[in-house]
Amino acid sequence: MTDQPATPPKSTGPAGDRIAKVLARAGVASRRDAERMIEAGRVRVNGRVIESPALNVTEADRIEVDEQPLAEPEPARLWLYHKPAGLVTTARDEKGRDTVFDALPAEMPRVMSVGRLDLNSEGLLLLTNDGEIKRRLELPSTGWLRKYRVRMKGAPKDEDFAPLREGLVIEGERFQAMDVTLDRQQGANAWATIGIREGRNREIRRAIEAIGFAVNRLIRVSYGPFRLNDLREGEVEEVKQKVLRDQLGLEKNWADPKEKPKRHVKRKPRPDAEARAADVAGAAGLRGGARKPGRGAPGAGKPGEARGEARAFGGKPADRKFGAGKPTAGKPGSGKFAGKRAGEAEDRGARGGEGKPQAGRSRDANRDPASRDNRAGRSFTPKSGPRPTGRGPGTKPKR
């Protein structure tokens, strides 16, 4: 039995992150610029000036930049900026020209540009406060397509762009294949849409010059999933945190702390139809019985009981407000006001039955003078000839 060689323990590197990465994450500068700041002696760790970026730091270390303590890293944020022509995409310009960062709104935090646009180029420029986001978006490995609207002098044909679609070599530098679409001819100029996946210096201008044309206007309209759309020149628009996480694959701890997490409420299962019907029937029983077909409100009593009469719980009619005892509905000549109603009937008979039309008789019969005279005991002899009705063809009866 041979002895198995012992498995060597896994080597663990120093704890923490590289100092340049920490500075970039805090929004001080990109990794490369942070390394230059370290070499210039502008960074201190635990009170000592460091000269090499080959140093790992943790949260327990005290970091100072230009003798100022390093601020806590903010959540990663991204902005869309419509860069106008005539601005330099750099923090400091040796020639004293206006920069992109000088034209940004005053309430903007310290940001870095993702890539660059030439002095005379315009359109979409991404800005971020996070060095890691900047580095990730600038890498060619992301494969994001950057589209430009290009105006060139001359009248090119579609086959003139074949070298760009295949990939060409300029001064020993090989350019990747480009997506080129010839849009239209406008006077002495032609418009085309060109998509690239790299970010070389003046890449499109040099490629167009290589096929014999000159670019006189260059507008970036999209950078990966982010588009210029109707953003006006000089305006800035922040990308929502959810969109940023989805497009860049960031973890949730990069989210804005102001965003409140959604509450997930566990709901009870809904009862089936039979259970709901039983609940409705039980509630109706408490109110005095279920509603019968063709009846009034739930809990109505027997046919002989008065409509609207109050009923107590259990189905029995309650006492009436005027006079105690059993209800008298349906029994003529009974009740507290029976004598008064009988006297009113005698008065109506003495006056010839005038008053309300009697039930069961038509309104025309009640209106007929002969009917009224017969009820009063008098005879009536109609005049000779037809009785004028006042009705003609096409007229409505008068009432």
C-alpha cells in the first residue's frame, strides 16, 4: 500500500483589496489614474506615504488622499450625458480648453467618463462615480456595440465600405470589422450609421479617411443598451438602479440604500364555492331568513304582515310603534283608526262618490258622468247624437 502524497494547503493571498481598486471604488479616480497618484506620493496608508500600488488594504486601514481621509464608497451610479461639440473629455486640459466636467450641473457628484469623445464629436457620453464600473464598460471583452451617425463629404457607394466591414489595417494597427449602413445622400454630404466594438483613438475618422472620404460630423447615438434618444444637448439623465443592475449584472448590495425592499405578504387560500355559499347562508339566517323569490328585502315576514314592518332577530314581527297588539293589515274595519276611515267613506258617498278612483274600475268609468250619477242614485239621459270626444285622427287623448 503506497502512501498518498499529502495535499498541499491552498495558498491564501493577503486579505483585502488592492489600494488602486479601493480608490477607484470610492470614486477618486480610475485604476490607472490611482496608480499614478500613488507613484506621485499623494496617497497615505496608516500615516505612511506609499510608493507602489502593490498593496492590499482592508476596512481597518486608514487611507488618505492629498492629506484628506478617504470617503466611504457611495452606491454605484451611471448617467447619460449629451456631450456638445467643442468640449474636451478630460479632467484637466493642458491647453486650458473647456472640459466636459466644467459644463456639468453643479449638483452632480464627482464622476468619471466611460471612454472618450473627440473635441469635435458629440452625442452620448456615459458618466459614473465608480471606477470599477468605468473599467468594466471600457473593456472590449464586454462586446457592447457603440453606434455613431456619421456625416461625410462626398457621394460614397455601399461597396466603398467593404474594407470597413472586413476589417482594415491602418499604419500597422488592425481595426476590427465594423457594421456600416449607408443611409442617404444629402446634398454634397452622405449620412451613414457605423457600429464599432472597440474604442481606439479617432477610430471612425481614420477608417473613413482610409477609403477616401472625410468626416465632418460624428454623433454617438448608443453605447450598448444605453441610448441617446431625445436627450437634449448638454442635458444629464441618471440611469435607474434596477436598469443598472440588470444590464451590468451587479449584485444587490450595489443598489441605492434609499430603495425600500418589497414586502411579500403570504395570503390565505381562497375558500371554495361551497364554503362561500355556506357563509352567505349563515349570515342571511342571522338577519331573519333568506330572501324568497319575488319578495322584498331579506327578512320579510308573512304575506299578511305590513310591508316595511320591523322584525326582530328570529323571524317574529316586533311591536308596532302606534298601538300594541297583533298587526291589523288585511282585516278591514279593525285597528285604532277604523272608525275614522268608515266616516270618511260615508262622506264620500254623500258627495256622489267623488274622490280617488275606486280600485278595480277603469279611469274612464270613474270619469264618466253617467257612472257618477248612477252611484248617487240619479238618472241620466244622454242628448241626441254622438257625444263629442274632442279627438281627431292623429291626435292624442286629452286628460
